[in-house]
Amino acid sequence: MRGYLVHPAGTGPFPAVLIVHENRGLNPHIEDVARRAALDGFVALAPDALYPLGGYPGNDDDGKVMQKKLNRGKIRVDMLNSAKWLKKHALSNGKLGATGFCFGGGVVNYLAVQMGSDLQAGAPYYGRVAKSEDVHKIKAAMMVHFAENDKRINKGRAGYAAALKENNVTHEIYTYPGTRHGFHNNSTKRFNEEQAKLSWTRTMDFFKKHLM
């Protein structure tokens, strides 16, 4: 695996955050998101799921085609191993959070189920939710972001909220008015500056609360 690792000035240790990309590989936008996390005090790793195929190709359209060629289960395992690697990194304080977008949001929900108490906080953006029968495995605090106009992903919203509550998972759920799937990505036409800024501020405050 290859990843983009950034951290604040100094020797640390710092709280750690995994940044999981959308369905197009580690593009410049996700690298920028990782740098934003570092500016807020976190050592951040953004892995590239496309590395086994040569890495992000330089544009999102080709990246989407490449990612479709990869087995989704393999990508998840690669991201799980990346999270474990980051948690044990010399610059990490041992407390791990994860955030991701679209496909990456689904990966964050997957990591929350798989890692149990090894993940302290998760902040998925408009990603596929965890199965209700698996939610009892989640020990991380969760902040779940949804777009208002996102029929496919939002079908799972109510069930996920109910399962988190039923299993006493510490959680916050936000739906952002006037937004579409992908609203956080400032390199697309779906970008909503106001709501993207609000959601990111909430995410950083959430991680500071649970990881620092």
C-alpha cells in the first residue's frame, strides 16, 4: 500500500486520523483534506486503494474506472491494515479516528464494526451504513453525515440511527439541507461551501473531543 502521511509541526505524539477517499483513489482533494486534519493537530494518513494497480492515475474519471476493477472486500482489508498501521505509528498517541467520503464513508462504518474498541471515533460522510445486526460491535463514538438529497444512501439512515441508539453507541447524526451526495468535495459541482465547512468543523471538534 501507498499512502499520504502528514502531521503537525513537532515530534508528537499526535492523535491519529485515517482519511478514506471516494471511489476514485487518492486524488489531490483527499490529500488536501489530510493536510487540513494535520493543521488541526492530527497525524493523518490517506491510503490509496489504487496502489495495487499503479496508484491514482492523475484524474478522477480514470480513477473511477480503475477502482471498479478492484475487489471491494480487498480494498476494505487494505484500509483496515492502514488503520492498524497508523494507530501504531511512532507519531500517534494511540487514539485513532477515521473519516471518509462516499465509498470512504462506507469504509469508516466497516472499520467501526471490525475494529471495535481499537477505533475511538468515526465520522463517515454519506457512506453505506453498517448492517443493523453488526452495530453492537461498534465501540467508537460516531458522527454520521448525510446529504439531504441522496436517496440511495439515505435509505439506510433511519435504520442505522435506530441501531446506534439501541446498542448505546455514542453518536451524532446530521443531515445537511440543500446538499447532494458528495457535497464536501470542492473539486466537483456538488460542492456546497457552507455545509462542507460546517460539517468539517463539527468533525474536527468531534475528533478533538474523543482523541485528544
